[in-house]
Amino acid sequence: MLSFSPLDIDAILLSAKVAVAATLVALPFGVAVAYVMSYRSFRGKTVVEVLLNLPLTLPPVVIGYLLLLLLGKKGWIGGMLDAAGIRIVFTWYAAVIASAVVGFPLLVRSIRIAMESIDERLIQASRTLGARWSDTLATVILPLSLRGIVAGSSLMFGRSLGEFGATIIIAGNIPGVTQTIPLAVYDYVSSPGGEEAALTLCLVSAGLSLLVLFFHEYLARRMTRRD
């Protein structure tokens, strides 16, 4: 029988909250970046490509530290926010930012694959008929990229649920405030007699991940049948 303490429930709810928020925050930027990288040519595109994929190769702890330098009180952005009375570091907002940064390359890559697989003749036909680029984006590119957007969002959500390294650096491990499921598991494993509670949260994390994957497969099949 699974049993949860109030802090465990807080960690589960916070993990879901952070994953949803990170996905929603990153999604419009992911679509915009994927569009630019798919349909625009500009100098330095290779450099941008490398920077976009950098979070996939950097250790999450390094990403967290770089975010801490940027958003801390002495950081470039953090200093301005602190002057305005806004604090990001060691709040759940920092966990959202960390998850969004770490998962962003997965989101962009999935959307780009979908956009680049669109038949170029459909886009040219739209422009030939007098559609502006915004109309083409709204009526051709985005609808035909929906499967990639859903796939990228699912990957982003799942990656956010499991984010640990960057989160613990920039958001800390504060029970009831910034402690997500991975951080709570870390606490239990580090404490004598915490193995059972750690296993319980691991099962919850695995269950949430399976739900995300099944939901993704369900939507993919629905869109395939509709196509």
C-alpha cells in the first residue's frame, strides 16, 4: 500500500506544476525557433544550431550553475530583477526555467523534423495564391506540424518531470517550496531508512512518465487516422 507524507504530495504536485509551466513557457519559443531554423537562412546559423543543442551535451549541473550566474543577485538579468524586487533563484520559478532550458532542444528538434517534412510545394502554392507568411504559417505550416508539436511537448513534459541537476543548483531543495519528485527521492536515498519512501516516489514518477507516453501515442494514432 502506497503511503505519502504531506511533503511527498507537495513534491508530486510541484513536479506536475513545473512540468506543465515549463512546457507552456517553452512552446511558443520552440515553435518560433523551429520555424526560423527550418525556413530562414542567415549568417551564423551553424553557431545557433550548436548553441540550441548545447543543453543536450552539457551536464545539467553546469546548466544550473550558468543559470545561477545569470539570474543570481550579481548576475546580468538577476541584478535587474533584484532591483525591481523580483526574486527568481530558489523559487519554483527557477525550477521552471531550469526545466525549460534543459528540455528546449528536444522540443525544437521534434517541431523542426515535422516542419522540414512538409511538402515545399504546399507552401509555395500558398504564397502563390497571395497568402502572407503569417497566413501560410497559421494555415499550412502549423497544422501540418501538429504531430511534431505534440511529440515535442510530450518529450518536454517528460524531461521536466525528471529534471534534477539544474534544478537543485538554481532552485535548491526546499521541502514544500522547490522540492520536486527527483529531489525528494535524493533526500530519501541520502537518509537512513528512507528507501521505502524513495521507492514509492520512484513508482509515482514512473507512473506519470508512462501516462505521458501513452497520451502521446494516443494522440499520434488519432492524428494518423485523421490524416
